[in-house]
Amino acid sequence: MLVAVVLLGGMASSALGITRDQVLARAQTWIDHPVPYSQAKYYANYRTDCSGYVSMCWNATSGGSAFSWSTATMHAVAYPITAGQLKPGDVMLWAGHHVRLFVGWVDSSHTRYVAYEQTPPQTKSDVKVFADDLSDGYLPYRYNGITDSIPSWNLYSNDTFDIWSDGLPMWCAFTGTGTGTKYSQATDVPHSSCFALRLVNPGTTATSTADMKQTVPVTPGYLYGLSVWARGPAAPGAAQMHLQFLDASGHAVAGGCGVDGTSAGVNATTFKRLMLSATAPPTATQAIVYLRLTGGTSSAGPAGGQVVFDDVALWVASPLPVYRFYNKNGSHFYTASGTERDSVIESLSSTLKYEGVCYAVRVTSPSNDHPLYRFYNKKNGTHFYTASAAEKASIIAHLSGTYRLDGPAYNVCVTPVAGATPVYRFYNKKNGTHFYTASEAEKANTLAKFASTYTLDGVAFYLAP
């Protein structure tokens, strides 16, 4: 599979405007390092008052330069919406008085929300009562240039523990069964970004636990991967991660699992990654992710002390989605990595248009047992994929000056087993690249309308059920 993608440096902005994720990322910079409030001063070329902060979050410009709107003029670039339409990156605007960035609802009844705002003495996060805001004169507004973000591959919300409200990381709940167990925001040793989660448990027995939990929806029969980075404690086995499945009534069902820090070598000086995988049972509709610190591993063992958790990830491991991008030069780029997908979207959106999931691979199928190898073309920045062991060996033997083996991308099936979906390969006669599709309709459309550009090479590989 030849995939052309030129790796360009720098940050590219979407032609359609700014995404909600980008707005929140910009907003977080003034939360992480609070900027003093002033109606006269500027920071990062934006006025450091409430409307200047929102203008910065929206990346507002005029004539190509940063521009700070006021609460009296913000309606020129935003429009009113209903409460039910509020999404992260929208605002609550009291025209002529104040404006707050809407980060997300605290509760399912939508009575309270997390707000980021620039207000004396500095930028802060707070929880606001929506009805009180309405009575004061605030109304929901949406920026003209904002676009919805692409759904994240990571199902865990607030995965870097950057968003806090009421003293808790948002969308999480704390339970502690031992005396003295507690949690706090760690700013001294984050794994990434500026914050992390610190759990403290001074107990001396394993039955004493400090848990931070989050509930997420799951799909029955899907294989999920879960990971977290951990640092500390005195007893590595005290740092734990668990996944528990629940049915629609909220009752626990079989299939959950857990892992502790012993195998990962968790210690007090460097972050180590805990990982596990589990298949959601047929009756599961949701799951609880537990980040846990127990007390000592025995009645006389060392206390758990404290642990720092950061960068939680929960993702669908099977069926593994494969993402497709279209390059303006007429080629395509494919990746099964959620982090690589996000990186391309963030930095190469001016060159590569995200097209979504092109197919999915059932990793759990025993027939999908053949690696799809990925090579990098050192001369033109493209990638070459092949499921042929012979072709892989030939490239290594004869084209090592051009291609570097990156390793297996994911596993596929190389024989037409019962129920397998063929992935077709087309050759682009104009630029020498290849186009892959698992869609019979797209295959037929390409043959009917683009025969002057593409020729059908046949089946490249199969996706076993």
C-alpha cells in the first residue's frame, strides 16, 4: 500500500475556522498559568479582560492580527443559541457586562456548568448555576467560526486531569474507604500538560483504598484497551487500574479486570504505563474506570503512600478503526493510530483532509493474523504498506536506500476466509500512488468515473470477521 503524505512542520488552521477542541486548548493556557486581569494590558496580543480572553480562545483576528472584541460588540462575530444547543467552546454572554467560556455541563440535568473566565484577580475555572446566569442577563452564544471537533478515539473524558471544578477533576468521582485517603491536583510532577491527579492513602492494609472513578458508555462485544501513566508509591502493587462493566441497570457484570504497578515497575522517580484489555460482555452498556491506590500490601507491609496518575486512555481495540485522509496532491493516507490521526488533523489539516474511518479490523479474529508492514519513503515522505512477506523482504534487500521499515501497522487476513471483506487496491496512473477501499460502492464508482486515473490491481488483503 503506497500512501503519499508530506510531513510538514508548523500548525495549520482549518479552512472552516477553529474547532471546539482547539478553543478549549487555547483556553487552557490561561488556566494553567493564570493571567492577571486588566482592561488595559495585553497578553499574547489579546486584552486581558473577559472579552479579550474569549477572543483569544476563539483565535479572533482582524486584518490578519489578533483582535479583542468587547462584550458590547461580540454579537458581530457570534449568534444566540438555545440552552440545549450549548457545546464546549460556546459562551454565556451578558452583553455590555461580562462573558464566560462554556466548558461543559456538570450534571445530566444541565443545571450547572463549568465556566472559564477572565475576572479579577486572574483567569479561573468555576462552576455556575445556569438558571442564575439567565436571571442575571446571560444568554448562550456561538462563535461564527467555530466547528465541531472530530469525535475522539479516547473515550475517557478529561484524560490529562486539566479541567477541575469544585475541587474535583471534571467527570470523575472520588471514593475512599480508609481513614485519611484523599486526592488533589498535582502540579509538580505531571506526565504531560500542567496538571495530574494525586491520590493519598496512609493506610497500612490493602483493604484501605483511594479511588478516582469515571463511567463511560461501551459497546457489547467490543475489545477495549485501557492505560494510565503512574508515578509512586512505596509499594508498586498499591498503584492499580481497574475496568468494571455494568449493565443498563447499573449492575456489575462479569468480564472486568485490573492491573497493578508491579509488572510495570511503578516507582517514585519516573512515570510508568499500566495497560490492560477486556471485552465488553453481551449485556454491558457502560464501564467504570478505577484509578486506585491501596494501603500496604499486607498488614505489616509498607503503606501505599501517594501516587500520581496522568494521561488516561480508553479506546476501542477491536474492531480497530483505520482512518483515511485525502491529500491535495491526489493521494491518500491511512493510519490505525488514534494519536497519529489527531496529530495529522492538528498539524497537517491544510494539506490532508480527514475523511473518517475507511474500515475496521477485528483484532480478535484468529484469521487476521498477518502483519501489514509499513515502510517510510525517505525521498518523498510517503509511506508504503504491504501484507506480502516476499515484497517486504524484496524492499529491504533492494530498496533500503529509499525505504525504511517502520514495522507492522496492524494485522489483516491474506486469504478469502468465509465472511471476509476484501480490501481493493487501485493504482493511480498520474502520481504512482495506490488507493485502497473496502467499499463495493466506492470500488464501482472509481471504475465507472475515474478510469482515466485509476486501474484496479485487485484485492490487496481481507478483513476477517
